[in-house]
Amino acid sequence: MVKQERAARTRRALVLAAAEVFASEGFALASLSAISRRAGVSNGALHFHFENKKALADAVQQEAAASVARMTGLAETAGDALQALVNATHGLMSRIADDSVVRAGFELCGDPSHGRDGEPRRQWQEWIEVTLARAEQEGLLAEGVTSGRLAPAVVAATVPAA
């Protein structure tokens, strides 16, 4: 059990370090050596957990997506759809500002050198679309405003472009 706990801590340290390096340097310029140094582990330990830089970036995005899922799930308890949208947007902005994994996860979505479609951004966009459709069904949108036209604007205003 001790080895498993240490392995989990090492993996978590690598994901956090990768997020910080990706956020500061971008995917293309980030080096595995810089990531392992920041995590305080050897390059061998990095390669034990992750095959390559893309695998590390994917892990960052998966953790960011999990954070978004928890945050939007919590926002769903707010009552009506528009309040859930407000709560989730505040939560996401706070996480982007304070959580390097979430910030890097979204930044990687728009980084062409990473070549990934961006799970956190896609997840956020789908949640916005569903929530605004619910708001429209509940009669909460202004006259003439449709969820289909509003969703892309909300996504564009809240997260970096893909």
C-alpha cells in the first residue's frame, strides 16, 4: 500500500508540475526535464507514469475536465437554470484563476501544438448548451433570445478559444 500511495503522490506532483509548466511556457516549449524538476522527481519517474509529453497534457486535461464536472454538478443544485449558469460561471472563473490544472487544461484546448480537441472546453460547452436549453424551456430567457444563439456567446466569453 505504501508504494501505491507514493506512486499516486508522484503522479499527482507530475500533473501539477506539468500544469504549471504548460500554463507558463505553453505545450510546445514545455520540456519533460522542466516538469520533472518542478515535481521534484527524476526523468525516470516521469516516464514510469507518462509515456510522453502528450500523455502528461492529456492527464492535465482529464483532471481539469473532472474539476469542471464536479463544479457544474454542484451548480445544478442552485435551482433554476440561469442561477446554475451564474454559479457555474463564477466557479469556473475562480478555478481558472486559482487552479493551475484547470487553467492549463483550458489553455491546452486552444494550443495548436498540442493537437487535442480539448475535453474541458467541450465539456463546458455541452453543459452550457444543455443548461441554456433548460432555461429556454423554463421561460427564463428574454423574448427573442434562443439558447442556440446564446450558448456560443457564453462559451466564448468564459473560456479561451479552441
